[in-house]
Amino acid sequence: MEGVNWHSFYFLLFGMTACVFAVAVVLTGSIVRMAFYLTLCLGATAGLFFLAGAGFVGAMQLLIYVGGTLVLLIFGVMLTAQGPFVSMKTRAGEWVVGGVVGAMLLGLLLQAAFRVDDWMGPDPGVASAAMEKTPPGELGIRLLGKPGDNEQAVGFESGYLLPFEIVSVHLLVVLIGSAYLARTKRRRRATDAAEAEES
Amino acid sequence: MAEALSEYLWPSVAYLVTGVVHALLLLGLVAVGTVIFIWMERKIAGRIQDRLGPTRVGGKFGWLQTVADGLKLATKEDTMPRDADPILFKLAPYIGLCASYATFIVLPFATGWAAVSSSISIFLIIAILGLEVFSVILAGYASGSKWSLFGGMREAAQVVSYEVPLGLCVLVPVMIAGTMDLNAIGEMQRGWFTNWLVFHDPFTFIVFWVYLTCATASVNRAPFDLAEAESELVAGFHTEYSGVRWSVFFMAEYNSMLLVSMLASILFLGGWHGPLPVFDWAGIAYESAASPFSWGGFLANVFGIANLILKGFLGVAVMMWVRWTLPRLRIDQVMRTCLKYCTPIACFCFLGAAIWCWAFPGGVLLKPAPFAGVRETDEMIFTLSAEATDGVANSSGEEADAGEAATGEVAASEQGEPAAQQPNSVDSNATPEPAALAGGEQ
Amino acid sequence: MDYLPTILGAAVLLPLISFVVIVLFGAAMRKAHVPTNYIATGAIVGSFVLSFTAMCIWLSVNGMPEVHEHHAEHAEPHGDSGDHDAEDHGADDHAADDHAANSTPGDGSQFISLQDETTGGSSENAHHGADALADDWYSISPPGMPTIGIGYYIDTLTVVMFVMVTFIASCIHFYAAGYMHEELHDVTDHEVTLADGKHLHRPGRFHRFFQYLSLFCFSMLGLVIAGNVLMVFVFWELVGVCSYFLIGFYIERKSASNAANKAFIMNRVGDFGMLIGLAAVWACFGTFAFGDMEVEHEGEHVTQAGLFSMVRSGPHHEIETTDDGLVEVGPAIAHAAAGQEENEQNDATNTEDGEAEDGEGESAVGAVIKEPSNFAYGLLIVAGLGIFCGCVGKSAQFPLQTWLPDAMEGPTPVSALVHSATMVAAGVYLVGRFYPMFTPEVLLIIAYVGGITLFMAATIAITATDIKRVLAYSTVSQLGYMMLALGIGGWVAGLFHLITHAFFKSLLFMCSGSVIHACHTNEMTEMGGLRKKMPWTAYTMLVGCLAIAGAGVPFVIGLSGYYSKDAIIAQAISFTNVNPAHKVLFFVAAGGAAITAFYMFRLWFMTFAGKPRDQHVFDHAHESPKVMYVPLVVLAVLAVCVGWSIPMGTSEATGAEQQLGVSALLETARPVGTVDGAGTGVDWEVVYPAEADSHAEEIHITATMVAFGTAVAGFLLAFVMYGLRRISADEVAKQFAPVHGFLRNKWYFDELYHILFFKPTHFVAKLVARFDRRAIDWVIDGTAKVARKVSDTGDAIIDKGLIDGLVNLMAGWIYSVASWFRNVQTGKLRQYVLFIVLGTVVLFVIIEYSSFLGSGH
Amino acid sequence: MNLLAEPVGASHFMAVGAVMFVCGVVCMATKRNGLGILMGIELVLNGANLNFVAFSSEFLRRNTEYALGVDGQLIALFVIVLAAAEAAVALAIALNYYNNHATIDVDRADELKG
């Protein structure tokens, strides 16, 4: 009982959840269940982030991804999920092809993951308690332009300031753009109805 | 607590026991809170509507009314529509409950007393609170009825958009305190009530009210409870629910009400610090979250918890008051309130508070904060230099003595007992791992 | 004193600013009904204030002008005064405040102590002179080299001109605000009839008018402050352009546009001569700068000589000629050794001890500086004549005088500004400014030209009936007066008359303007008796007439014209005394005075006195608004008293008594080496007496008597003919029909030019046009045809056959290839995804395999 | 190895990431519903993110000086944010598509095929 490494235990818990629900996302037919499973899967991923010591990223994952993006997705699902579209059957052949290709890719990635034994984890003696080791302030100043850790990083003296700014502008653009798309859609509805009648 | 136990038990067991105790405490609070809230709601509604509310059950004041309701609900038949999505239909209420319950894990109740004290607790709370919307949406969708679907979609739109001003409002105290650690924010307001952040500057004062509005909306209470607008949609997302599942929804709702009002009191109203620093005068209160155990501090903290819960209940009472006073808004009005009023005001106040902090460092009413790490943090933010990184390190490990304490534990944890080392590395995130702290040196 | 250039520069720039502003926002302001004249008026008033401040500073620094016994110093032999100035300037350093030289050396502006030398360095007169500031604001050539720059040359003349120009311009701005008010709204121009018989209806051009006025003021002020001849030329042209705009303000009227063109072209003729003059100047001296200026050269301050000190290289600043008939040119550059700053500077400037200076100068900077060598005396004459050509064009001297009367087509304020006070004055001003460069021969020519102009214009003015044309011709003749005065050595007299004339002539023009404004006609034959209708105008105009006629109580007091005209006639007398061959000049002057009085009073009586000739006009006449006649009153007051000189007690520095007055002021500005006359002619027999001689008692008395007598005679005649109407003017006209016709037709000048220039030009133009149409067009068309043929065939063969074939072939290939590739594009998103994944896998496998091989397993 | 007793390493995280990645890919490859494909994309992104975070941590590897450090987490953050943006736009597009074609089936969106 005392041999339990809780960190590993949590990892197994979350990792299993993530994998299981990821597979579930692939296998289920109903789009809404897909969304739900995806939610759980991503939540578990957030947990993994916590375990990897990236508490802030984990919280971000929960807030933006699970709380924002997926809600948006489900919203879209609700707007479009009616009758026949709830489940669109895929032909068996495609399943097979996709499965085969996926399996190849999986094999590739796995053997890539497990070939470097430096990645196999710290020595058993060392406690690998990594929850929230990185203080958020660190990320903050790095975003505010503190140069990277390794001094020989050339051309990276300004840290992540520029990407940060670009991303914020990009977000603004996206906001406006999607709002615009949504607006035009509403205007065009009448004409679409007319076309539908003709055809 | 865990390390105290681990002297008598296997560390892992001690860890388990600690976790279970924490969980049970929180669950007790939540459950009792819900029971009391339902009763409160009935009484307050009655009073406001010039009725008496429940009077008979349990003798005076009908104080057992909620229990009776619970029994009724538990014994009710639990039906499910034919073309509902069975899994989601069953799961939906519990998701909401889990979400609103999980938030309490990182919520500090008194100086250094949190089930899991995290350096980004406020952020986590907001994030997890955001998950609650899933229950409503899924419920709305899964019960396969138009009313529920509409309710769910409204909820989705409303909550997603109200998270923006809510986050902005929360950002203001975070910015002033320079940390996302609720414990630190609460400690910052130690002392007289003039230290409360709501009195820090005019902007925080405005933001407090904006926060109340947005919180009410994000837990979809009236006047923002469009997801269950019985006038238009029969009962919104829980039209098809009955019995226990239905009551679970309401547990979730009351939990989140309690949560947001406790959050409000921690962020703005001094948290577990009373209006007068009685225990500081007495000199028995904990200096900081990392202070060693002392009975005086224990006593002070107990009173602090009472203080906090009292404030939370007051907040909930206010919400009920609002609910039974104001008419329900239309969906477009709700959206306008969010996007055209709350968000801009919150942004404005955020900027204002930022300028204020820059103009009067340390605030006008607010004395220099007792939380040492905070000042270093924003200093670090302003001067991006190499030693600033060490500032980060110190701020992440809260005080020097905390550092020593923790190193001792690390030494203990060297002897192959990671379990014992787990909780305190979680409780006071002060494990001075050189690699983790001095981010700049590697 | 150091910031005097800045002040005046600001005064120059203010109107430019208002011009720019109105150009940019004028139209918008018109739409918004914001009167634009506030801007222009504000600007010009501002620069008036600045100029006035400058004048006060100038006076406070240089002290009040002093009265001198000129003969004394004239008689006194001119010893070489080098050591004297040394003392003077030594003294200056102590007596700091009453002399300009106390400004710190090396502040960029160099003081030429003109008067010290001209007054023979006698130390009690040393403070009489005001030093000129000359320097470049911006110079486009390396220091030490001959510079062409934007510079300033400020002496008393400049300052006085500034005050005069800005003041009159301000008055006219106010006046114009009233006069042009109908331009505020859309106007129908009754003098323009369109093809459809209707009158022209156009939007008002109020803002445009004022923007031109501002530009005009800017160019005039720039002309006055200009520090070198080239800059003068630039502003000169600007002035010309502005007058073109303003004369042609009613551009739709054929007559107006013609007049504008005429004015412009006439000026071009003059400016052609001026260009030649400039070329000659540059060739002779290698610089354009008037005054000496201090430049940083090879680390030390050197004094680069300007035109004046170069050409006036003699001991007393006379033009010195070598024995082989060449003009001796002073050194272009001289030293200001750091040791003894100012003395050295001034030694350097006044080049008495010529040889030493020369040697030093050449030894120092001979390598860099093109030392102007001596040149033929004739070249100097050419330069002078060329410059004078420009002046002839600008101030409408014979034979280029015909544009000025036609220029009356412009709005009256323009006539007042352009053709009395400033533009035509520019010519006279330039002659005055350029005075030291004129050899006696040139001066004599100037004198004769002036005389002819004076007489001719005066005679024409007698018969003119258009009220403004009378004034125009009187302007021309007055300008002739000034030229005459300058030509016969009366430098102060000429410029003094320029100033006074500016005042009363603008007054007269504005009065006539208000008359026209009231009667809507220019013809004096339709006026009369307006005195009762418009008293303000009438009596201010009367003042103007008296002033121009030079009325006054002899030897006691008089209007401004009295003094200036007396000075001119006195100078004429003293000139003709010295060289009797040119006696005619005196008669012209005297007769001119008489005729002036005559036609001016003719004008006044015809307009204001007697009974109305045209009842209709009389009934509609009305007094002008206040904004128009208040400037009249102001100007009238000045026209009366601008000539006076007020005694200001005696200066404590030198016992001499000071007096404040235009003539006294100008006396201090007297250019280099003209105190004892402009010298004697080399080629012709002409001797120039010092102007001071004309102040001698006997000459003075005679002059006054002559002037007064002639004026009274003219007045009486006019009174009899037009005031009492005893003698019918028409009968007189019949009697002298040929003369009358001759005069009425302006001496047939226009016709003459028409035959001489216009006709031949047209003929040649026709010939050229025919040649163009016949020969050149034929050649071009032929070439075009040939080229077309060639290109057609080339198109058929190469383009269609070869290139198109090639292109189509390749296009066909590409099409086939593309249509094969189409099959890949299934449009199935999920297949694309699969392709991507497959590609990745394959890529990885390849990499793995290669690394596997590389690792040697 | 006994995962319960021994500390896990970056490899294990990468394994989980790989599974999610592959699931996302297969999801993209097999779902006909446009939103399903969107979800697949989200899965892929998260799989990648997991690797970044795993590499950034110093506790999941034997000698820590090779760790990616904070940069890994920052990249993960950027991925998350951009994924949100991408989702918003993609959803708008999908809704437009749905409104124009009255279906969300991506196989029907082949007007532009060669």
C-alpha cells in the first residue's frame, strides 16, 4: 500500500479516461455523444496537464477548451442536429481504410515515444510530484517579453511578446469575422428558401 | 494535516484519509447549505410576496420543510421520455453537481485552509464553474423536447457570453493582488474593513456590482434564468426531469450560488477577515498560510470560516431577494446587458484600476499588503530582468520560512515515501525545487 | 538687434501663412460663411505690428536720426579713416547702447558701418550712421564660396519700407472687406454677357481675393527684405504673378484678362533686361549679396564682401577705375582675425587700405574664393541698365508704362495696393536699393526716363475722364518723379517721395474706389456734386489732392507732398546748377508739379463739386460704409503729417540735435559712398552733386517758391475750368483738337506697340502655323501610315502564326495534364485527410529507414 | 514495469497523446458530419499539446536539463487559444454551409471537385 506512487496512479486514471473517451469519440455515431465524450476526454487531458506540472495550461484547457470551445461546438451541434443528420452512417470500407491508416500512424508514434529511454521517466527514487510546479507568473513575464531560458536562442530575445500580440489581434479578427459570417447567413436565408422551392 | 497523520499511519493511507476528510467536510457544507437555502428561499419568497412561507413542518418556521421536500422528491417516480438520449439524460444532472462541487476543492475557507491550495485557485474556480453549463445543455438536448432544447441553447449562449465580463471582473482583484491565489488575495485584505478590495478604489467598487450581476447570470438565477423560463418554455431544460435528478439540478444551482457569493466575499469583501482585525489584535491569528500550527491560529481560522460562510449566506440571500423582486429579462435584453453594459464597464474598470494601481502603488485606503510575494510579483512584472525571475521563485514559494519548512519535507520525502510528500506539496505550493523555482537559470 | 531679422522674417511669413490657410480652407470657409478676410487682415496687421516693433528696436539701437551740416562734412577732406574707425569702434564697445556695433561679434550678422566712412570718419558723426544687417538665413553654397542664399539686408530703408507697406496694406485689407462684400455671395457680373445673352452668374470669390492679397503682401515684403539680387528677382516675379492674378480678378471680363496679360507681358519685357543685369552682376562679382556678411571659413570668421563694398572700392567708396579704364573691384573676402574682432571686421569691410587687405584676402582664401577681377566699366553700365530695365517694367516707366492704366480693371483696393503703394513702388525701391551699383551714366538715363515718363503721363492724365485712369496716370508720373529724383542723385528725395506718395496715392485710390462703389461708374463725366452725398470721401480725397499737389504754407508747414516734392525740385535745381546741359530735367520737374496740381483738382472738382451731371447716378450715390471710410480718414491724417519731422532734442552722445521723420530716417540709410554725390561720369559729362547741397539756403528757397507757384497755378486753372466752370473744358478741347486727341489716345502708344510688335508677331505666328500644318503634319501622318502597314503584316505573320501557335500548343499540353490531374481532386475532405496521414507515415518510414541504414545496423 | 509504483515519464504522456492524435485523425477520416471533423481536429490538437506539455516538464525525464521548460507550456497555450479561434471560425463556416445546403454532410460539399 505504501508503494503506491499517487502521481502515477493519477496519470493512469486520467490517461485511461482520455484514451477511452477519445476512442469513444471515434466509435460513437451520435454527434452529440461525440461532443460529450470529447468533453470528458479533454477534461482528462487537463488533468494530465496538471500532472505534468503545467497547472496554468490545465486551467486554460478547462476554461477555454472545455468551457468555451466545446460549448460552442455543442451549440453548433444543436443548431444543425436534426433528424437525419444526428447520425450519418459511414461506409464500412472507409472505416477499414481509416482504421488501417490510423493503426499505422499509431504504431509509428508509439515506437517513436518509447524509443528514447531518457523519456521513460525519472529514476524511481526521485519523487515525481509535478503538480503546478511552474508558477503562472513565470509564464506571464515570458509572455511580456522575457527572453527564453537558453541564452543562445538567437533572434528570440523578445520572448513571446510578438506572438502574444499577434495572437490577440488574431483573436479580435476571428471575433469580427465569425460575427460577420453569422450576420450574412441571416440575411441570405430568404433567398435560400426561394432557391429551395425552385429546385 | 496529512503529514501530521503520516506519523501514525502509512503515508498513502494518511493521504487517503486526509482527502476523504476534506471531501466530507465540503460535502457536508454543500448539502447542509442546500437544505438551508431551499428553506431560506421559501421563507424569503414568502415574505417578499407578503406570505408566511412554510410554517408547520418541524414546529416553528417550518424549518424541516426541506427535508420533507427531499423525501417527496426521493420517493417520486423517475420518468424518462421515450426519444431521450438515455446516457446523457441520466448523466446531465450529475455533471452539474460535480462541477459546482469541484469548485469548492480549491476554495480557501480561512488562512491557508483549503482542501487543495493552488497558486491559480481563482482561475481554476472560474474554469470549473464554466463546466456547469454542460449539464444544462446536455439536459436540454438529451431530453429530446423542444422546450428543453431551447432552454439549453439559451443557457449555452448566456453562460458562454457571461463568462467574459465575469472573468474581467475577477481580473481586477487579481491584478491588484498580483496573484491568482485566492488565499493570498484574502490575506491581502487582512485588518480593518477599509482593507477590503471593494474599498480599494472607485473602480473596484463598481466592479463589485458588475461581478454580482454577472455571477447571478452565470449561475442562471433570476432575473437571468432564461434556461428555465416557465412563462415561455415550460420549465426550460429540466422540463422532462423529475424526482432525484431534478433535485440534483437544484443542489447544483444552490451550490454555485453559494460558491459565487463566497468568491465575491473573498475577492472583494475581505474573505474570512472580519471588519475588525480582532484576532490580529489578540495576536493569535496565523501570520500567513505557511505559519506553523497553533491553537490560537486554529481558533482564529474557525471564526474566519464562520465569517466567510456568513458572508456567503448573505450573498445568497441577496440573490434570492433580487430573484423575487425583479421581473425576468428577455433573451435579447440579457445579451445586451452582457455585451453592451457589463463587458464595457468591466473593461473600463479594469483599465481604471490598473491606472490607479500605477498611480497609487499600495492603494489609498489599502495598506501595503501583508502578502510578501505579491509586491515582488508585480515588481517582477514591471522590471523584466534576470533577478526578476528569482522574484517569481520567491513569490511562488510564499515566504522564506515556508521554504525551510518545505525543504524539511523534501528531505523526508527522499526516503521513498512520495505519498507523504504529495499533499503538502499541494497544500502550500512551497516545494523549493531548484529547477522549478529558478526558471531563468536552466 | 540680433533678433531683428527674426522679427522681420516673421512679418514676412505671416501673410504667407494666411495665404496657405486660405488656399487650403478658403472654399470650405466660404461654404461655412466664415469671412476669410479676418485671417488675411489679422496676418497683415500682425506683420504691421511686428514691423513697427522692428522700427522701434531699430531706433532704440541706432538712436534717433540726427541733423547734420552736410556741407561741412562734404567740404572736409576725406583723410583715410582706418584708424578713426578703430577709435570709433573702440568707443562703441564702451558706449554700448547707442550704436549697433555693440552686438556680439560672430553672431552671423555682420555690421557694415557705412556712415563712418561716408562721413569721412569724423568721430562726432560716427554715430550718425545706422549699420545694415546682412546675412543669409539659408545658403546653398559652401561657406567661403560665393553664396546664393535666402538672406536679408536690413537697413533703415528696409525698416521704413516694411512699416509703410504693412500699414497701407492693413488699411487696404480693412477697406477691401467693405468694398468686396458682394463677393461674399453669388454675384452676377453685369459687365460680362454670355453667349446666350445672359449675364454671368458665378460664386463669389471673396476668399480668393484675400488669398491673393496675402500672397501679394508676402512677396512684396520678401522683396523688401531680400538680401541679394537673386532673391529680389524671385520675389519680383512673385509680385508680378500676384498683380496678374489681382488685375485679372474679374477673369470673365475680356478687358480684365487682357489687362492682366498686358501687365504680365510688359513686366516680362522688363525682367528680360533684369536677367541680363543679373548675369552681368554675377559675371563681374561672383556674388549676389548686397551687403558684406560674415561667414565661417576654414575655422575663422571671414568677411565676405557684398556687391556694394566690392564695387565701391575707392577710399570714399566711390567707384574706382584703374588707369586702363577698368573698374577696380574690392576683395571678395577679407579677414576678421579672432584677435581684434570688430575693428578688424570693419577694417575688412571698409576697404580703405586696399592693398594690404587684398593681399591678406587672397593669401587666406584665394584658393577657394573666385576673386573677382577688374572688369570693363561698360559691363557695370550694362548691369545697371539691366536692373533698371526691370524697374522700368515694374514701375511702369516709359516706354513700358502702358500696362498700368489698363491695370485699373482690377478691383479698386487692388489698384490702391498694387499700383500706388507697393508693386510699382518696388521698381523705385530696387533702384534705391541698388543705388551704389549705378554708374553716373546709368543714373542719367534713369533721370531722363523718369523725366519723360513724368511729363507724358501727366499730360495724358489731363484728358482722361475715367477717375481711376487719372489716378493711374498720376501714379505713373509720380513714379517718374521718383525716378527723376533718384536719377539726379536725390536718393533721399526720391525714396522720401516714394513713401509719402504711397500714403496719399493709396488714399486717393481708395477714395475713388468708394466713389465708384457709390456710383457704379468710373466716368467722371457722369459725376459731380457728390460732395453732399459722401462728405467723408470728398474731404479725405481733397486732403489727398492737396497732399499730392504739395500744398503747404511755404517755409512753415505743409502736407507730406510738400516736403517730398520740394526735395526733388531742390535736387533738380542743384543738379542743373552743376551741369547746365541737362536743364530740361528741372523744367520737366517743375512743369510736372503744375500739371499734377491741375489734373488732381480737375478730378476733384469734376467729381465732387458743382452740380451733378447725371441725376440718376447722383440719386443712387451714397456714403460708403464705415469700414471703408475709416481707413480713408486714417490715411488722410497720415497723408498730411507723414512728411513732418519732429525734433527730438539732442542726443547725449553727440551734441547733434535729433529729429524723427521719414526723410531724416532715410538720411541714415543713405547707401555707401553717395554722400558726396554719385561721382562723375566717365564716358559722359555729368557731375553729381551731393544731395546735401540741395539743402543750401538759396536752392531751398527757389525750390519752394517754384513748387508752390506751379502748384498754385495748376490749382487755379483747374478751379477756373472745373470748379467755377468759367472756361468750358470742351471748348478748350475743340480748340486744341489735335493735341487733345493725341493726349486722349495716350500718345498713341498702344497703337504704336500694336504696329511694332503685335502685327509682326502675328504674321510670323501665322507662317509658322501654316508650316506646321502643311509640312510637319504631312511627315508625321506619312510615318504613321507606313508604320501601320508594317505592323499589320508583322501581326499577320509573326503574331498570329508563330506566337499564337506556340502558346496554343503549350496550353493544349497543360490542359491535358491538368485534366488528368483532376481525377485526384475527388472533393472528398476525408480522403484528403487520409492522404495527409499516409504521406506523414511514409515520410517517417523513409526517415527511419535511412537513419537505420546510417546507424550502420 | 509497474506503473502504480514507478514514476511515469514523458513517454507515457506521449503514448496518451499518440492515442488521442490517432483517434482525431481517424475521426476526421471517417466522420461525415462537419462538426465531427471539427472534433477530430480538436482531438489532434490536444494530442500534440500533450506532447508539448510533457516535454516542458522537468519531472518526466531522467536528466532534466534537456527539458523544454516554460516554452513548451507557452506553445501549448498558444495552441489552445488558436484552437478556440479556429473553432469559432469553423463553426461559423459550418453554420453557413448548413444554411446554404441544408445539410452538414461534408461529402456533399464537392462542387469544386475536379
